Amino acid sequence: MKVGIIGCGMIAIKRHFCEMADNPNVELVGCCDYVPERAAQMAQQYGCKAYPDHKAMLAGARPDAVVVCSNNATHRQMTVDAFEAGAHVLCEKPMSVSLEDAAAMIEMGKKTGKKLMIAHNQRMSAAYRKAKKILASGELGKVLTFRTVFGHPGCEFWAIDGTSSWFFDKSLAAFGCVADLGVHKVDLMRWLLDEEFDEVCAYCATLDKHTPDGAPVSVEDNMVGIMRSRSGIIGTIATSWTYYGPEDNSSIFYCRNGILRVCDDPDYQVIINCPDGTNELHMTGGVGSNDKPIKTGIDDEFINAILEDREPAISGEEGYNSLAVAIALDTSSRNRNTTKVQQYPAKQ
């Protein structure tokens, strides 16, 4: 399987290049970046060819599949161009900057007969897979409420361009921590609870992040929201780029028969607090962080779905519905109201 990578920033460097190179069914054939030196460096490291842009790579390398790691605003165009060139697409989250773009990506995949997968890699972690089994088993009874958090010191400590990163540019990112971190946790909650969210309300704010010239960044660095699921489960979500200490990527589910804690303890990644005061402790391995990335398995799942000719674990429709909740959270904050979530038409 010939694979090309579009965008050579940190998510490509720390995750996709190494995971694709580790897959015995993959041959990395090309990469590109708007900074030519980055593409040249990665091409030299992984034995592929650097191209000046994605169109040149699609035409020259003729990949069977591509990974889109460019800024959010370009996801639609990069994906559509790849489909038209005959390649399957693994697109980084958030899927796009609008539901219109996301729908166009899905439709083009169907039109060309190519697979589209969205890189919501937290679904692949051992801790959350264990949590999924526990919740699905019914041993804890109905989930009544939940709280989920994703916060770290900020994307400038991760992004290859630091404080000059496109993450801080609204024209390229569209959203701030809501899309960078919040869409991860939205996707997890949808998957773990196995239902959609119908309604949300949120506050978003830019509290501390500044551009190199001292002006506040044009996107939000903090968000706190409330989400209500179709069956009536309510929960809180908090995302932040201003947790100036250890990363927090935890989730807690309050159920009729106990409490399930995920990534809320440094030693045990999954804990069940039972009503009788006892605890079940599970060491599963954690979720990769910016400081300590671990193999996610997202690239392997994408390649396997192509080879096995099946739907990827996180389809375009799944990516759309997670994006829809993130957009609703952002809309709620701007309009100061409770906002309905616009799920993908086929999922209504």
C-alpha cells in the first residue's frame, strides 16, 4: 500500500510517519509541506520523496492512500483532491471547519468509492476500550451523568511553529481548544455512550494566550460546556490550553451501580468505585500525550480497513457527528443560548 503524507507538522512527525513506517503493508512514497525543508527532512528520514505541494505528490507518487495533516481550513480541499486522484484518505481531526465541508468530503468519498477515516485516535486507546467494554456490559447500570476534561499548557508547546502556529489563527483553525481538544472528548463520549448528543450549551473564552506581538489570539483557549444526549444523559465537558501543569485527559461516568473513572489516576487507568466502598482497579496502559506519545493504532486501522475492504472504525459520518457537537458548543457560546446539534442526515 503506497502512502503519502500531506503536512509535516508535529502530529505527522510524532504519530503518522512512525506508525505508517512501522506497518509492514505500507510503503511511504511521498510527503509535502508548505515549508519545503520540513518535507525534505521527513523524506530523508523515511526514504520517500518530498514534493512542493499535495497536488504534485498525488500526481508524482500516485499513492493508494494519504494522511491529511494540514491546517483545519484545508482539510476539505486536500481530501477531495486525494479522492479525485484515486487515493483513500485518513484525515486528522477536526474533520473540517464546517458541516458543509464535512458533508462534501463524505459525498466525494462515496462518489469515488474511496474510504474516509477521521483520526479520532483516543477511541483506540486501551484505557477507553476497557471503559467501553465495562459500560456496554451493563454491570454499572445506566449512565446518569458524566464529566470529561482535556487540558494541557497549550498548543504552542506542541505545534512545530510555537506561538506562530496556525492553531492560533482563526482563518486557518476556525476554532481553538474546542476543535483541537474538545472534539476528541465529544467523539469519545458519543462512542462510549453509544448515542448522539442533541443539545448543548457552552462558554468559550480567550483567557491567556497571546500572539508574539502580545495581542490575544483570535481563537478561544478555554471552553466549558454541558451536553445532553438523546436518551437524557447530561454531562459536562471542559477543554483548555491553560492547564499549566500536568495534562488532564480524564473522564468520569456516574452510573446507577457505581462510578467509572478513566485516566483519572496515575497508576490505574480504569477504576470502578462500587457502592459498597470497594474499588476495582485496572492497569490498561494510558492515552498518549504530547509529552509522551504512544502508538495509537489509528494508522493500522485505516490500512486494515482498506485491505479488508470494510468501513473504517471512525468513518466520515462519525467524524461529521463529532464535529457537529463541537460546532454547536462554539455556536452556543457565541449566541449565548442552548444550541441544537445537527447530526449527519443519515444518522437522524
